[in-house]
Amino acid sequence: MDFRGLLDEQTDIIDAEKRRTGAPVLGTLCSYVPVELLHSFGIVPVRIWGQADDMHHADGLLQSYICPPVRNLLAMGLEGRYDFLDGILHCYTCDATCGLYNVWVRNIEPRFSHMISLPYVDTDESRRYATAEFEVLIGKLESLTGDAFSTDSLAESISLYNAQRELMREVYELKAAGCPIEYADIYSMNVCSQVLPVGLVAAELREYLERTRKMTPGPDGRRILLSGSVVTDLPLLEFIESTGAAIVADDTCLGHRLLESRIPDGPPLESLVEYYLSRPPCASRADFPSRRRILEETLESHGIDAVIFVHQKFCDPHLSDHPFLKEALEARGVPSLQVELEGEGFTGQVRTRIEGFFEMLET
Amino acid sequence: MTEEKKTRKRLQANTALREIIAEFYADGHRAKAEGRPVGWIPPMNGLIELFYAMDVHPIFPENWAPLCAAMGTNAANFSFAERRGYSPDLCGYFRNNIGYALDGISEENQPLGGLPEPDFLISFGAGCVPTMKTFQVLCDRFDVPVLRADLPQVAMEDIREHHIEYGVTQMKRLIAFLEGLTGKKLDMDRLSQAVAYTDEACRIWDEIMETRRNVPAPFSAAEIGIMFVMVTRHGTRVAVDFLNDVLSEVRGKVERGEGVIPNERIRLFWDNIPLWYNMKLFNYFEKWDAVVVAETYTSAWTMRMDPEKPLESIAYKTLVSYPLVSCVSLNKRIELIRNAVRDYRIDGAVLHSNMSCKPISMGQMDIQRVLRDELDVPSVMFDGDHMDGGKFSMAQFQTRIDAFMEMLLARS
Ligand code: SF4
Ligand code: SF4
């Protein structure tokens, strides 16, 4: 089995897990939802993710100027693809997903729903506040499962997630060191880590790494950093690499950003808070200076030759950060390309733009 | 249109309002000239009471944007933003304000003499993404001290003790920051006084709005401009005095049975921000003897505050301002509309689907469903934009509204 294979079997895997443990399955709308906490209650967190059969199924509930990912997710919900969920959880990030959460709750009517809201700065007070936010969630999970919260159980969940993230990070490192790993595999690995039970993904990762560590690094193509929110189009990722380039770093919703740091040792709840508040920020978090700094550091550390921004139409957070980041790149002489996806996936037009960009790099 | 149908909509208070607006910006320039600090801040929060209690002049880019739209400088600001690489799909407030701050600011002939440059900035993680991003750009643009703080977005019905407590800690950080900047200590009594003014302004505001429950309604949504004092002059006497005058004026109209239009037949509800560049749109309904008598937007700026607990009050205000208008508290918003439909005897609802503003527009189809299924109130939705006239088609608006109004008339 590989990551893509696992993804194809997601529904069966979750079903089996549900039968095995009898625990609830909760859908999550954002990577800022503390999955470790859910796991400590035996709950299986499943990131709501993917492509609807027909995005237009959301047209009756969302205006045309809402980004394609949100339209897709709602359409999937309306198509009944997530009927197996016992509820949904969200953490406020962008406005569109906040709207999605509310519309989902009103129209799909899950048995359980909750939204947390994390602070934007990392100070002593904001950590106390975030701990209180997590405690409210804990109270709700206790009622949902009928189980009491256990610090030991959280500590165990944390070490599982830490281990999984460690393994995933190694895949990124091998790729950056020139191993012939397809970025499409990395993408699938990232999605697996969000939509499948943590232990299962870790087992697959161990096998994958075993095979991959033996590969010999190949010749170095152009080193690309991929930046954007959600990039779900495998053909697009494959096409970029088919030109001989390698996506060796990313700054996306599911990517390396989540693997950068470990949940530190110490009292589990406080450590969890520390991880979520100090993680490299996504575009929806207010801390732009750190976002720019991290981008600049990645350019250095990964020897990036060019950056490809894959943006979604109507995506406020990324579209408003773009001119800034572009300027930071220009100041360093790093060329970049922006493509904006409109929900139709990898179109001929997108392909032409990427081709044009690579041709331009040759000259 | 016959002569007696001619609108009597304009309130006298508009003359005073024009002065208040001019004075607010003139005050900013005076403060600048006299070396008193001017701070640019996000709108809709309890920071303003603090500012006034400390003699610091606030500037709200988000209030500046509607002015630019009314005066017609928005288009130029949009093109500055676009030239800098900002997508035309972004919120019009954002594009106007950063376009202005980056380039427009050095252009001649800005409305009311332009904005005084900031001496410091407050960059809050709070509210919508475009507001946060506006301040990101400003922080980069102006080389001035910045206070980064935040108040997360929580649905109004979910606000708990720890949210308020955290809000208070953020207010204390802001106080320390302003004290450092001005070299003066905050006088708690003055803050209580400012909070009391806001509370009073909100109370009068509610009374003003309630006069519209009368048939005929004494004024329409075209007067929404009076909200200026709710945005910029909370925490001061200016708001209280002005609103008191408005209240007597509209009460007089009610006593005399004087409506915005002579033969009011249809009462409308308006959802989402007005089209600031086309406020005349509200008069369009007159030809069917229809008046917009209530809006979601005007209800979102009012709340009760407790002068005995000034810090908690301003923290609470900051917490709820954004959820109240947006989809963060969709259920609350729907509740508000349910009440309005009953209290204001609404016959139909007009929903402005605002391309600029996702947070206020998301959930509008849910609102329509509640109106139809629960409240038996017909509604119509049209596409527009609160800042960008290029994204609004009058012809389409007319087609939709004409059909809707005919249908409402047939029903009544
Ligand atoms: S980050 Fe952008 S693409 Fe993602 S859900 Fe929000 S608006 Fe849509
Ligand atoms: S109009 Fe909407 S998107 Fe724009 S700044 Fe206001 S709340 Fe935010």
C-alpha cells in the first residue's frame, strides 16, 4: 500500500475504526483544531477535505464569490459524503471557513459542533486564554463521549502525533536532499495524516521511509517552493515536477508548516497550547512579519530557485499576502509565479502559465 | 412621479452631521499639528473609548472608505492597489484603504484634506481577514510604533468569562502602550465617563431606531449616515448630543404622523452594508410607496455598556462588534432578523449580496430560507458591492427589484 492507495480506502478504514473502537468520528475544518485532544478521547479526527462530485451542489447556499475549496467542502457535505461523521469542529482562521462552519451546522445538522478561536499573539496571557479555550472543548468532548479527560491519555496522544510528524519531516528532508520522491507522494502523505487514524499513517510512513532511505539522490533540478492555501490538484503538482523541477519546500495549509516543531515535553495541555501558538503562522493568522521571515529563511535553507504561488480565487488571506511576499522575493532576486485556481482544477490555461514560467527561467 | 409623492426623507440633522464629519477629520489634523498622537485603528471596538479618555485622536480607515466612495476617490485608490498587485476580488474597504495609504495619500484633492498620518498603529488580530490585512499593510507602510494584540472571533452566544478576561488583558496592554506614548497615566474616571457616553449613545440609538416601528416610518435607510457618530464618536458627548437631536426630530415626525413618503404601503428590511457610492438607491423603492425601515447593519453598532466596569465593557464591545454583523454569529443574526420582522412589521426583505464582504454575505441564503419558511416574508437578493460601483449593475438591480416589488404589491 502507498499513501494514494490509503486515501482511496479512507471510507472503509474509518468505518472499520469506528466499529473497532465505537468512538465518535469528528470532522475538522482547519489544521488549527487540536487533533491530539480529540485522539486522547479515542475520537478519530477526520479533516474534511477533497473534491465534490459537483461543486455546484453548494450553489444554493453559497454565493459565487466564495472560494472554490469552501464550495467543494460544502458540496461534499450536501452530497452526503460525510454522513458518517458524528460532528464537526472548527478553529477560526479565514472568514470563508467560518461561514462554511455556520452554514454546515445549519444545513447538515451534525449532532455535535463546536468552534474554538485561538489568539493571534503568543504571550503569557494568550496562552492562558488558549488553555481556557481548550478546556471548554474538553468539557464538550467529555459530554460527547461520556469519558473523563485524562492527562496521561493526552500525553500518549501527543507522543503519537509527535512521532508521526517526525517521520513526515524526514520525508521532507530526504526530498530536500535530492531523493527522487515525488511531491505528489508528499501531498498524499500530508492528506493521509489529516484524514486517517494516526497510528495507521505512522506505520505506512515507516515502511515508506525504509524504502526511500535506500534511494540514491538524483540530479538536482530547479528547486521550487510551493506556496498557497489548499492545493488539491495532483495533476498540477505532477506537472510542475514533470518539467524536471522539484518541489522541495512548501508553505501550504497541510504541509511542512505543521511539521516544523514538536509538541514540547511538559504538562500536556500547556505544551499543546505552545505548539499551536508558536507554529509558523498561516496567512489567516495576523502575524505577517513572521510569515515573511519564515519564507526568507526557507529560501536560504532549501536553496530555492523559484516560488510558485498556487492561489484560490476569492481567497482573501493569500491574495492579500501575495504582493508582500512577491516583493520579498524580488528583493532577493527569486523569481515567482502566481496561478489562481477557479475550481476547475488543473486547466490548460494553468498549464500554459507554468510552462511559460519555466521557459522564462531558462532564458 | 407626482409632486406629492416627492420624498421628504432628509432629516434636518444632516446639516449638523456634515459639520460633525468635517470636524472629526479637522480634529485629527489639529491633533497632528499640535503634536498630540494620532492612531489609526480598526473599527468597531472599545479602543475608541480608551483613546478619547487619553486625548489620543483615532482614525478609522474603515470609516474613511465610505467617504472616499461618496466623494468618488475610491476608483483611484482601487487602481493604486491593483497596480501594487492586490487582486480586485479583495474587499473594497481593504483596496481603498491600502491604495490610499500607499499612494493616494500623496495625491492632491483628497476628501476633507485627507487623513493625518499615524503616529502609531494598533494591529489587532480580530474581526475579518481584510481588516487584519489592512493593518498589516499599514504597519509595513508607516514606520511608527505598533501595538500587536488581539481579540479572537467568538460567536456572541458563546462568549464566556475567559474571553472577557483575555479582552481585559489586551486592553491593559493597550493602556500601557498609550501611557508610554503620551507620557500620561490613564484616568479611570475619564474612561468610565467615556463608557457612560457610549452607553448613552447606544440607548438613544435604540430609541431612534425604534421610532421606525411606527407607520409611517419617520426616516429610511437613506439616513444611515447618522451612524458616523456611532463609529467615530462613541465615548464622547458629541455622539450623545447629536443623537438626542436626531431623536427629538424623528419623534416630532412620528407625532405629526409624517413619514418618509406620504403613502407608505410597503415596509422593507435591508441586509448587508449599503452601497456607499449610491445611497440614492434606497429611494428607488419610493415609486411603490415602499420604505426601508430596518437593517441588520444598524443594529450591530449598539450594545449596553457598564461605566462601573469600564475595562470589561470595552473588552466586551470589542469582542461582539464583529460577530454581530458577520457570519460568526449567524444564529444571532437570524434571531435579530426574526425580531425585526415582527417589531418593524416587515413586508419584504432586500438582501445585498456584497461581493466585497464574505463574512457578512455568507449565510444570506440561510437567512432567505428562514424568511420564507418560518416568517412568510418574501425576499430578494441582488449582487452588488459596498465600495466598488464597477461590480454593481443598476439594470440588473432594477429588473430584480421591479419584479419583487410588483409581487409584494400583489400580495398586500
Ligand atoms: S484560506 Fe483561502 S482558499 Fe482556504 S478556505 Fe480560506 S479563503 Fe478559501
Ligand atoms: S466589509 Fe466585510 S470583509 Fe470588508 S472589512 Fe468590513 S467586514 Fe471585513
